[in-house]
Amino acid sequence: MAFKDKILALSSVALAPIAYTDKTTGEKAFIKRMTLSEREAYARAVTNAPAGKSNATGFAHIMVDQNGNRIFGDNDIDAIGNLPDNVVFDALDVFNKGTEPTSIEQAEKN
């Protein structure tokens, strides 16, 4: 039962956003960490995005301020789609790595 209790207790832990510095501009922002439910809503938004807008949609949903509030709205997605791809992909890479599950071995080290 200890495993179940400890895992379910994680639902009350606030997920702090990940500090992020854009490699191109040097500007600082944060990348959202998500609960499972938020991640599934994110996946739906990206999957249902108009053709050619999936990555821009993802970027708009993950870039947040220090309080976890989105920096870009849905109305910014077209403009994001015109950015150099490395700007978007660098942030998405951090997002995907930052939300990977921790192995048991790594958790024990922490």
C-alpha cells in the first residue's frame, strides 16, 4: 500500500515550470510541466490543430511565465508558425525531456 499512497500523494504536489533560456535570443521564460490530465489535453490540442500548426500549437501551450500562465495565446499560433524551426523545436525538446517519467533507479538516487 505504501507505493500506492506515495504515488497518489504526488497529485497534491505543485509542478513548478522549468526555467528556459532561448538559444537564439537569450530571452528567459519557463516551460510548463503538466499533470497527466493536462498532458492529454495538450496532446488533443496538438493532434486537432489545423494542418501545419501542430508544433506551433504545442509551443503556444508550453511556454509560460514563472507563475505558469501561458505567454502565447491561440491567436499567436500563426505567428509562431513563421518562426525558425529551431526556436520551437528547442523548447519542445526541453518540454518532452522535462516531463519524462523518472526511473526507479534515478528516483532512489534523488
